[in-house]
Amino acid sequence: MAHRIVNFSAGPATMPLSVLEEIQAEFLDFRGEGMSLMEMSHRSKGFDAVLVEAEALVREVMGFSANYQTLFLQGGATGQFAAVPLNLGESGKTGEYINTGAWSEKAIKEAEQLGQPCRVIASSKDKNHSYIPGNYTIGDDASYLHITSNNTIFGTQWQDFPDTGNVPLAVDMSSDFYCKRFDPNKFGIVYAGAQKNAGPSGVVIVVIRKDLLERSPKNIPTIFNYSTFAAKNSAYNTPNTFGIYVIGKVMNWIKAQGGIDAVEQTNRNKAALLYNLLDSSDFFRPHAEEECRSLMNVTWRLPSEDLEKAFIASALENGLSGLKGHRSVGGIRASIYNAMPTAGVEKLVEFMKHFEKSNG
């Protein structure tokens, strides 16, 4: 596999090579069925076994108890921006949000477009989302508190999650689910597009506390109704069968690495390689404040946009792909999700040192 490049794309992102090889080996004949899983009915016994296993693994790897249920839905995290207020909003109460970047803003806008009561209780917009707000008060009339755990565009991440008491904590973890250990009992609902750490694009993971399913109103669109999909084990309509299958593979890969704690340590080591270089240089300029930096998305600028363009082009020539910053902010971004090998980050660091020496 010498022709494979080092892929720093923010998502869809690099996948574990061993998982890709397993999929390749099973692609034409899945478990002796004589056909690909992609050809199997979502009502078949063969796929049902895949679905049941994946649902359990999603909870097991992170330590969610039997009080939670996994849903595999479609529409990505963007669909959940609407589904959360539709399902968790309560009459006479207000959905609360903490704005830490573009994806938080999209979630807020979606709730507002639905006409749902919505209140922003803290924001990092005053410093171009370079930090995670720490000064906020949750209202007595809050129906839920929504946050974005990791901000792919700006490279910030919640280091500790807020204690919300009886108010359900709803978290978009699209870009850092399974990157580190956290206490699952803090959350009412966690959702994530799978295309960063958990699987391919096209399927979203929702892990919801079962008692919250009782909040889902009967008069909301069925495709957004959590209780309907929970009752049908995510198979109310045709689910993303291939995506769910791959998620199960990735969960088993995490277990094979030594579990979430081993994965976290590797992620911290990889991030340290990059941040140590950024902090030792006047040429590379990290965006996020040190205490709020992401383990998954490392963002920085160079002295000029022309140098940034040259950096990205030269990196690609050296087998380092996907380093262009988000179109809304520019700069450089290295996404170093779970499947990014340490050797890939080491190669990037060596390239950066050479580029600075030649252009600094």
C-alpha cells in the first residue's frame, strides 16, 4: 500500500487500513451469504445481526449504560440540528446554546427557523472562536443545553463537559466522538456524523438516554422522531446498511487498539508533536488558545496567504493531503483523527521544519 498518501482531510477522513482490508475481503461475499452486504435486505437476519452488534458496540466502547440506546440515522449532524429541538423541546421552556463556532451557529439557526424558543447563553465569537467560553449560567427554564464538543474549523475543543443537573446536555460530537474518555452519564444525547472517527459518511450516530425518548412529540416529521426509530431499532425505513456495518468494524478496531484510553493516549501524543512545533516557532501561528486546543483538528496560519498556498501545494507533492483550512477562515488545518497513524504526523512535522527553514 505504498501509494496511499497521508490524509489530513477534516472529513470524510482517513480510515483504519485494517478495517478497509476487512471490508475488501468481505465485499463480494459477506459471511458466506453469496452476496455483498450492500446487496442484502435491511430486513434480513444477516443484516439484523450486524445492526444489533453495532448498536451494542457503540455504547460498549464508550461505556454508555443500558439506560442509553444507539440510533443510526441519516441526514448527518445537520439533520440533528433540527431533530434535537423537535424532540427535546418542552412547552414553556427554552433550548439553550453555547456558540463556539460555525456548527454551533448552524444549530442555533435551525432551532430559530423552527420557531423554537432558543437562547444563546455564551459565545466565543468575540475572539473569532479561539476559545471555549467558561462563564455562563443555565436557566431554570432550560429544556436542554446544546454544545459542539469540538470545532473543526477553528481547532478548539471542550476539555471538560459542563454539569447541567436535571437539564439534558445535548452534544454534537461529530469530530471528536471516540477520541478520548468522558463520563457518559453527563449526557442526555450525543450525536455525531460518522465520517470523522467512527465510519463513513452518510450515517449519523445518536446515543440518547432512554427516558428522553418520551419527550418526542407525535406530530413532528417521522424521519426526525427519535422514539419511532428507537422502537424499530433504527430500521423504521431503509437505514445506511453499509455505513452501520463499517461502524461496527471501527468499534472493534478501537477495542483492538486497547480501548478508548489507549486511543486517547495515542491522540494526545500525536497532537503534542504538532503543538510543540507550533509553539516553538514564530513562523507558524496557532489559532486556538492553548487551554482550549483540539486533539483532532490543529489549525494555524503562516505569515502570508501566498506562503499558505505554497505550503499546501508543496505538502501535496510530498504525499501530505487535505491540509487546506476551511474555506471560511483559510489558513492550514491538520485533522488527526483516531485512524491517523503517528508516523503520518511525524512526516508532517518533518515537512513543516523543512518548509520553515526554506521560507522563514
